[in-house]
Amino acid sequence: MNLSSLSIVLQDHDAAATPVTRAAALRKFAMISAAIAALMPVWTSPSTATDYYVNGQTGSNSNQGTSIAPFRSFGRAVSMLAPGDKLIVAGGHYTEPLMLTKSGTAQQPIIVMGEGTPLIETAADAIVITGSYVELSGFEAHSLGGGSAIAVGKRNHHVRIADNIARDSGCGGIALLQTDYATIENNRVFGNSRRSPWQCSGISIYQATNFDHAEGVHNVIRRNLVYDNMDRVVDNKISNSDGKTTDGNGIIFDDSRHSQGNTNDPAYDGLTLIENNIVFDNGGRGIHIFFSDHVVVRNNTCYHDVKDPNLAGHPQAEFMAVDASDVRFLNNIAAPRDNTVFGFLTAQAEDVVWDFNLILGGASPAGLLPAGVEARKGFGPHNIVEDNGDLFVAPSVDPQTADFHLRPGSRAVGAGSVSDSPRDDFSGASRPSAGPIDLGALQSSRAAP
């Protein structure tokens, strides 16, 4: 994908990682990084796998689906897929939704990739993944109506969504429903949530549902650029929000307790990791943990979110944990847009830790807050609070000019916890293993080669 017009550029990175050893250790603040050695196993296709090709301009469904005789439609190609197969889609404009209904296996995932960033534009969801052990990369997805750009679920698992553009869709950018083992990385997600009454967000995992109860990290949301997602349509029969919007968040991990709707599923007990994301100019909160548990949020940069004047509830914050427990916020930067928005906020939450973070401006914790809302609950001794200052090289809500690298001399440089940091940053560059570690998504110093 070509994002060279941005100052903040997503790059292709190696997704390989090894499993986490003990989730129980992760849930102890002092041992978080010791538990997160890496994230998910490598998926490799066997030598017997078949590669199928689609070309919307030159292909024919009577072809064999090879590189020189590609299929024309997604439906024809998907019908052929078996575990271990790969589907390669040529660049171009497609109006057929990509419905990935087939499943791979743990050893033989199905890989679907775009060449030349094919654009899929449909009235409903542009890309739908209902299979398990599926990897999607290299697409631009746009729902022209009230659907999502990329929709996943429900009750599938082991899905990786990487290096895509999910934009300008009526509901979510990347929306997952009742899934497990999801990796969402290196995507650019913007302009979504504006036409649906379902109160959507840029990236959301709603009602995560256990595939198993194995220890370690189950979900990963990392290295995504998420901006300008905002709800505009309200239907009180759906949201019961008195005409107010409720979401439009940059990233939300939502209702893993399964408290909403008609579900009998038990609360989700997998661990979710949200790291190295740059999130700005969204209508709702930057990163929101809502009615959910067991989440680590580290080394993210959230800037000037909560721009929706019709957003329900007060107060609001860049980072929020509401009706949540066992949540850790570490090494993050929060830069609220004005003095009505907090950097960090906890409401009706337990066992929440905020430490090694920086808040630039925003609302003061002094004064009365609604019952159950606390601006400093779980606030550790290593947080930095600045009223103002030149923190970033070129902060902006304009993605064409924004540069969220840290300025030399910023208090965020070298202020992070070494033991609680990811091994790389937003750009994929390695962070120095022995420190110093910067706060936020971008590291100024690099690891020695």
C-alpha cells in the first residue's frame, strides 16, 4: 500500500512472534513484560498449498484461477479455497463484497492478499470474514452504505488483519464480533462510523468470546493509524441514548463481560494487548476499555480525540476504563484537545493501574466528578503531567502533516518503563532492550544493530 503522502507511514513488518508463557504473571503489574515475550505463532503454508488469483478486469470464472488465467469474481475463488491455500487479488476497483467463509487450520491458514491495494466498494460490508485461521492483507475497503469496511465474526477465531486501509464506511472501520485470537496490525483506519445508527468505532472488538482458555495473549491491536472516526446518526430505539452518540472511538475493547444483548456466554477471560497505535481526531475516546477485563494498553499516542459535541456522558478522556478490571495503562501519551477532556479516566473500575504515562494539558482532576468517576484512581508515581509544551515534532489532526515523533528534550523521551515496553515501535523499528524507552508509539532512539 502506498501511504507515502503521510508523515506517519505504515510499513510492512514481520508478524512472527512466540507465545506468551503465563498470563497470570501478566496480570501482576510488576511482571507484565516478563510475561509478554511476544505474541502469536508463525503461520506457514505447506508446500502442497494452491495459489488462486482474481483479476476483475481480465479474469473469467471459467478459468483455472492461475496467475495467467485468473478468476473474475471473489465468490468463484473463495469456493475453491482449502486449508493452506492463498488467494491473490489484483489491483483495481471491485464492487463485489469479499466474503471469506472458508477456514484454514492452525498449521494451514488461508491467506488472502491484495496486490496493488485493490479497492472493494460495496453498499454493505465490503469485506466479511466468518472463517477461522484466516489472514487478510493489502486491501482498501469502503462500505458506501451503513456497513463496515472489514467485518469479522461471529464465533470465529485466529484471524489476522494487516496492512489494509479501512475507510469512510457507515459503521466500523475494522469491527469484530464475538471472536477470539484476533491480530489487527499496521492498518490505516479513518472516516468511519458516520452513517450507521449502531454506534460504531474505528477499530472495535465487541463481546470477545473464548475459543479456549489458554494462558497468554489472545488479541493484539498494534501499529495502527486511526483517525477521524465519528458517529453522526442516532436511533434511540437502538442506542437508548436520549439522542446522543455513544461511540466513534478510535479503538474500543467492548463488553467482554457479555452484559449487553441476549447472550448466555460467560465473561471472556483471554488477555488483550493494545500497543504502538497512533490515534487522533476521533469523535469518541482515543482508546476505550468498556465493560471488559484483562487488557494491557502500552506505548500508544492519543491526540485531540473526543471532538464529537453530541457525545453522551461527561466527563470524557483520551484513555478510559469504564466498568473494567485488571487493566494496565503504561508508557502512553495523552494529549487532550481542550480543558474539558481528561487524559486518563476511570469509572466504576477495579484493579486498574496507570503508570509511566504523560498527560499534556486537558482537564484538571481537581473539583467534583460524578459518583464513581476518578481521574487519579490507580495513578502510579511515574506519570508526568504537563500543562503545555512542545511534545511532538509536528502535532496535527491533519494526517498529511502530522508527525508524532518526540522533540529532542521532551519529558517523554526516555521516561518509559523498560520492563513494560514492546520490543518495537509504531514504525516497526526495534526499541533498545536496555533502554531508554520513550513514551508513546514512536521511539526516538534505536536499538543497536
